[in-house]
Amino acid sequence: MNNEELKHSFPPMVGRNPRVLILGSLPGEESLRQQQYYAFKHNAFWRIMGELLDFDPELPYEERLEALRRAGVALWDTIGAGRRTGSLDTKIRDIEPNPVAALVASHPTIRLIGCNGGKSFEQLRRNAPELFENPSLAIVRLPSTSPAAATMRYEQKREAWSVVAEFLQKNAR
């Protein structure tokens, strides 16, 4: 029997006409405590997105979310619930997937899915394989912005994530 507490993801953060969906795996302990996406201060997500989309990553949380919405970026997680001690993706068990394919179907303006790390990508492939067969949808595996993913320097992660800004510029409304 597994005594680890069941942890739940947040609702999707989606504006009116999102063009990009960024998918994490399952929020870490600090994010769950603060009820905010990417709340751990050493996670590079907000710094990278701020640099790429030209907003201050130190803005209050709701203003950062609004900056993403204005840019056409939505946020969610591939895992709706799971058991885990700590924050590492490798420790997630008893996974209940989020209905990502349904979210994408209900927002046909989404044309790029960026998976924040390997676990997110793996779960998307496992639980929504039909998305990979959609010719009007690009799916990219991005390096994790988590400090636990230390095989890449910040500059390398930012460069890899620039695909999001380039896509948004090429596909401006």
C-alpha cells in the first residue's frame, strides 16, 4: 500500500486564443504550497519566459500569468494527479493523466505544444498519442526548467526554449 499523499495539478491557465501550450508534469512541493505554476525560486521557467516574451519575471504572479495569456501561451500539466514524496518527476507514482487532448480540441488555436522536460513529454506521448498524429500541431520536448535538470546551463535551456518565442513571432495574430 502506498502512503504517499495524492497530489493534484492546477486547472489549465488558458486565455482566449492560445497558440502555444506549455505542459509540465506535476507541480512540485513549493508550487503546490503556493498554488502557483513554477513557484520554486530556482526553477528557470519565469526567467526564461520573461526574457523571451519581454516581461519582468519578478512581477506578481497574476501579472505574469496575464503576460503569458497576452502572448498566446497557455499552461497546464500532463499529470492530473499522482503520488510523490518530494518534487522529483522520477518519484511520481499512480499517475492519473490530465485530458490534454480534450483541452487542445477545445482550443483549436493551439498549434505548438512545448513539454517542459522528459516526464511531461513521455506522459503526453503515452496518454494522448493522437496529438502526435495531428499534422497541424507541433510538439517539442524542451529541456526541463527545474534546477534538478542540471545537465544544461541556463543559457542552453533558454536557447532551446527560444522555439516558443520564434513560433509566436511567426504565427502572430
